[in-house]
Amino acid sequence: MAKLIRHVLREWHFVGGRFEENKGWLDFDILPELQAYKRLLVETAKEEWRRRNPDRERLPRGFEENIHLGFHEVREGSCSVPVERLVEEEENTFLEPRYESDEVAEAARILDATLIAARNDAPFPERLPAHVIPMFEDWGKTLAPGEGIELDGRDMAGPRPRFDESIRQRLLSARRESYEDTLDLVGEVRAADVKAGEDGAFAVLLEDGSRVSGSFSAGQEQTITKALYERNQLRLRIEGLGEFEPNGKLRRIVSIDRMEEHPLGETPFDPEAPPIWEVIAAIGKSVPEEDWRKVPSDLAANLDHYLYGSGKEGEQ
């Protein structure tokens, strides 16, 4: 049986400036820092899941929504906040808790290693997603000069990773130029330049209204042209390699690894969706036992009686 538990993912120590002057007190102004960290953590965890599951097409349903972070105290005599994670864990197990080594826990370690690398002017971890780096711009905006955040965790050794304005600038300076990274998008094909037996070029209108161009191989021509001619009824999901601007915006599609047609108005099949019997079973478990005892034992045989007041089966 599973139960919800809380565990400390990282303990944040706010240091320097006002944090030294007013220990044990934190203004609401620092809340954006926690939100920015969660966004970094979630995006890194997504890529870690994809790395661990190369044969799976999509993230599990509710992956992001099931990452719950919060805190319930500021440690007395300091400006330390235990950032806790709410997880579901099986009871009566002698194995290491899954949350100690899952994608979120690993994402926290990757971010720790990134901060240490930036502080030491060393290469960033290979598993840090390239598109995550520009997101560091949103972390640290409320920190004044001389202030910082140090992270601590029971699975960590050595000096605490630290984040402050100097570390932030070192991270952001790593993305002054465009870069290539994996992409996964859905769009409307608006133009295509086709040459017999050769690679072609096309343009896609994305869901946010932006337009991006790309190239496709001769073997992908039929799918591209079909999507162009049927653009009023069809969208393409495209996975492959893209060139991104320093701020993380997609500049162009470099290559396509996989394409999937998405007819408008049709909900695409989700291979990660739970079977209907599991959904029904979960709903049943959520109903209190005392409510189940109120259900008549002859409900199936006398449904009309309980719904409409007609006589029971066998009654005159």
C-alpha cells in the first residue's frame, strides 16, 4: 500500500546581506527564487527521464504535475529553508526508496554539479540540457549584491553548491551563441520547396504563432507535402534536432528523426495513458468504505427501481 511522505530534497541557506542581519526572517520577495528553481528542476528531470527511457515516446501522464515541492518552516536562528518534496512511496519495503534515485533526485544532483562547475570555471555536466541554461536568468533576480543561496543535502559531499549573481552571469555567458539541441514540436506546414531526389526545405507555423523553417530528406517529402496540402485538417508532430537562439527560442529545424500526423479535432493516442480498468479501480478506491456499504446489493437487477421508482423485479 502506498502512502504520501515528505522528505528534504535540499536545504537552502540564504547567506550575506539582509539574511545575515535578520536571521530567521525571510521576506515574501524570495518566493520567486523557489519557483525558478522548481522550473529548472522539472525541465532537467524531464530530460533525465527521456535519457533513461530512450524507447518511450512521451513523458508519463502527469509527470510534471506530480513533482510537488514546498516548505513549512524557516530554521530558527538562521535563514535556512528545508525544501521538501512530497512523494508517494510503498509501505513495508526494505528497498531503497525510489525517490532517492529517480529523475527528480538526479536532476537536483545535475543542478548541484552545474553550480559547482560554474564556480570553478569548469565544463558543465554533459547531462545538463542545453535549453535549461537560459532559464538560470530567472533565478536570483531578488538577490542583492553580496547575497547568495547555498544548497545542502544528505546525499552531497564536499563544499555546498552556491548560487549568486557572479555564478548566474557565468552560467548565462555560456549561451552567448546559438546552439543545437533536441526538439519535439507540433505545427502546421505552411510552405515546402521540393526538388526531385534531393533534400527540401519547408516552413512550419507553431502553436504560439511563430514560424520556423527547416530541411527534410527526400524520403520525408511525401509526409511533408501531404501535411502542406491538408494543412486545414492536419498538423505534424516533429522530433529531431534544432538550432536555438541563446534565449532558448527555436531558430530552425536542422534535421527530422521522426514525424507523426495529428488530424485536427482528433485526440492523439497516448501510449502512456493508464488502461480504463485501472482508472475505474482507482476511482473505486477513492470512495469511502461506508459509502460502498450504502449501495443496494440488488442494484444491478433493480436499476430502474432505484433510478425511477418502478417496481422491483418479481414484484406485482
